[in-house]
Amino acid sequence: MTEDIAQKTKIKKAVAEEQSGKPKQKDSGDVVIEFHNVYKTYQGKINAVVDATCNFSIGEFISLVGPSGAGKSTLIKLLTCEERPTSGKILVAGRDITQLKKKELPYYRRKVGVIFQDFKLLPRKTVYENIAYALEVSDATNEEIHDRVPKIIELVGLSNRAFAFTEELSGGEKQRVSIARALVHNPKLLIADEPTGNLDPVSTWEIIELLFKINKQGTIVLLATHDKEVVDTVERRVITMRDGKIVSDQEKGKYLF
Amino acid sequence: MMFLVSVYRIFKTAMVSLWRNRLLSLAATLIMVMTLFTISFFASVLFVTNKTAAYLQDKADISVYFNEDVTKDQIFTLQNTLLARSDIKNVDYISKEKALERWKDWQGKKYTDSENGLQDVINETSNPLPRSLDVKADKPEDLDKINAFLSSDEIKPIVRHVSYEQNKIVIDKLIKMTDFLKNIGWSLSVLFLLISILIIYNTIRLTIYARSDEIEIMKLVGASDWYVQGPFFIEGTMYGLLSSIISSFILYAAIKYSLPGVESYLGAAGAQSIFSGINLGAIIGIQLAVGLVLGTLCSGFAVRKYLKV
């Protein structure tokens, strides 16, 4: 219980520091992701996303909130190209990703880091292998892998578990591995889809802190979450969705539902 | 250069996966072994039966055995008479010595095994075996006529025994059986092959289904299609390789085990002539080919389904 409060306080402090006029990141503020009137309808009846229009800029930390079924996960799937919009455009770094061909998808996916509620780690592989896989997949040389992977493992605080198998890790540790893997290509965008849904309160804050750390280094973080406390504490931009529509977009938002 | 590294990585991933999923791999391999063994066993049986029939047919259609008091001249006269006939292809004279040799071959180990006491009863000095003529007809239909001739009054006195009737029954049965097998043999073989392909395909599909979450994650992380498929292809190939090797061993053991049985039925020489036809190398080769091809192809097709993410 006290650990809980300690963590929260730590993060609140980090947030406060951000606000106190520290020099901004170079080219922060540049718009990198644009949604233009995006619709996604399943089987002609289920309107998962309705007329979504918004922009994300470099350095932003965005919380995407809303009740279950509001469309958060769908919006994320559209960003990772797991689904294509029924209509509308999505621009990432100026490129319309809705027009990407199938063989271009792997290259795009390597530029966007994603972490999920169910971690999605490769079973029967070690922490090191899981992270290395993301690099192997993009034809990195063995030297590059030997170089980068230990550094990333250290960044997420798992140096002592580098050779543990997925099955041997706790929830919090698994999520760290997911984050590490997502960071392997230095993505400009890190999407977190309910990353703390399966974690206990302490692990939850540890992950949020890690996400914050990453955000400070310039990565856009899009955090879809149910967790009211997290959203309220972080005091950053909050986009609220309901029934597929974006109903609120606040700079220093609170969890509204 | 990078390509080679990728190939190496794919290969290594496949091997490590095989090992780490070893129970699954073992189950799939065993099923393939049983399937492959069934086909090759069936094929072998078909082959052996065919060969046996041919072998028996090739032996004398009729054997004429002579009494001990018949002279060599009388035998040769009969031989020439028979050779003169248009419906007879060949007549071989089997002397007592030759008869002994053939009989020894037939007995194989039973004769050389001195405990039997056979060597005391039948050997070079004491040879009760009769002389005979092996008569080979041009066509099986003529055998009746030839047999009638040999049973006629002029020939009967010197002849101790004509083996026609007994041979005929056996050979007829054999011919019927091989004809039957030949007819259904092809269709059965094709059926077996199809069934095997289906079994192997579905087994591999199941193993890949068991790992479909892996495939999904690989795609999400940005793996290209062939990087995902590659290891599974190789794993399928390994299943094929391993199962055909094991199946070949079992088949080899089965053949060795059945050899004495066939020997006692056809004689050692006969058994050898039949089994020498089974080129073990060819069987293993074919099994390997089928196993490898099936294993690889099935894996490939089965994985594609999951690549639609």
C-alpha cells in the first residue's frame, strides 16, 4: 500500500517537473499523425469508429479513454494496419497508411511500437530472444543485435532476467519485455493498448513510469486505458471516445467516464 | 550476405522450436511414421505377392518324376519327344545330384543344422530323391493337353508321379489372388496414399494451429511472410525426414522378421530371388521423398492460413 503511494508520488513529481518550463524537445510540436474523418464499420452494421478526426504531435503523451466498446482498440488497430478504415485517411509522417500495400506492411509495423494488455510475447523464447526477434525480422546484423538488445533490456530494468523464458515471468516483467521489444526500432510512436489491465497496482505504476520515461525521450505515447487513476494523475492530453466517436479532446484532461 | 544470415536464422529458429516443442513434434512424427509405414508395408506386400506368383509360375509347369528302375535312355527319349512338341517351350533334366542340390537349397538352414539328422538320411551317397523332367509349357492353356499326354498308356509305366494337378491348384489360386490384388491393388494404393496425405496434412495443420498465437505475434512485430513461414517449412521437412527414417527401420525389421516364413514356403533360393527384388535403397529413397515432400508442402500450406493477419 505504501509502495503504491510512493510510486504515485514519484510520478506526480516527474509530471510536475515537466510543467516547470524545462527546455522542449527539438521539433516537438510537429504534427506527425493525422486522422481525417475515419470511419470503421464491421459487416455493415457495427460502427466501431465514427468520423474520427484528430492529430498527434511529437512529444505528446496522449491517453485514450472511454468505456468498453467505445472504439479505442479499433482506433489502435487502424493505426497498426491490422484493420483498414471503411473510409477516411490516416497520415503517418505524411504517408497515407490506408493505402499501404500488403508487402509494405512489415516495414511500417517496424516503425510503430505496440504493447498490449495480453503482452503478446513469443512463447518458449527467452526475454533476450523475444527482443532480438524484433530486430532479426528487420535484417539487423548480429553485431547490431548484440549491441542494442542488452541496452534496451537495461532501459526497462530487466537485466537480471535477460535469459528467463516468457513462461517464467511475472505480469509486470512481461509487459516490460513488450515495451523493450516495441522500442527496438526507436519508433516515433508507441501505442499502449490497455497495458496495465492485467497488472497489480504497483506494477501498473512502474509501467506508467517507464512509458513516461520513454515519452520524455521524444516518442509519442498513445495510451488507451480504463484506469481512471492513471489518467487523472498523469495530467496530459486526454481523448475520450464513446460509441465510436471522439467526444472530448482536452489538453490537461481528466477521466470523464 | 544478409540473405544468408536470414536463412541461417530461420534454420536455427526451426531447430530450436522443434526442440522446445518436442512433445508436439514427437506426436506429429509418430503419426507420420505410422502412416508412412502403412503405405510402404502395403506396397511391399503387393510387391512380394506379385513376385511370388511370377516365381512360382516360372518354375516347371509340370514335373515328371521317374521310377528308380527307368533307364537314362528312356528319360532322354521322353525328353526329346516332349521338346518336339510345339506347345512345349523347354524341358530340363534334373539328375539325382541336381535334385539333391535343389532340395538342400529349399531346406536352407534346416539341412545344414546338423542336429536335425537330415544330413544322415539324405546326402550324396544315400540319395533317395528321384530324377525328373521339368516341363515348361508355352501357354498355361496347353498344360491340360500335355498332362493328358503324360498320363497316356505309353508313358505311364516309367512315370512315378506327375506333379501337374497339385501345382495347378496352387498356381491357379496364386494367379487368382495376384489378379485380384493387381486390380484392386492400384485403387487401394491410391486410396492409401490419399488417406496418408490427408492424415499428414491435418496432423501438421493441428500442430500449427497449436502455435497460431506465435504466428500472429510474429506478424504484428513486423515479420515478413517468408520469415514466418520459413521455420515452419523446415520443421515440416524435419518431421518428414525423421518419420521416413524411423519408418524405414521398422520396415527393414519387418522384412527381416518375415524372411524365415517366406523361406519355408518357397525355399531359401526362392525367398532370396523375391527379396532381392526389393531394393531397400529404393524403398528408403521413396519414403524419404514422400515424407520430405509431404512434410514440407503440408507445413507450407497450413501456415499460409495464418498469414492473413
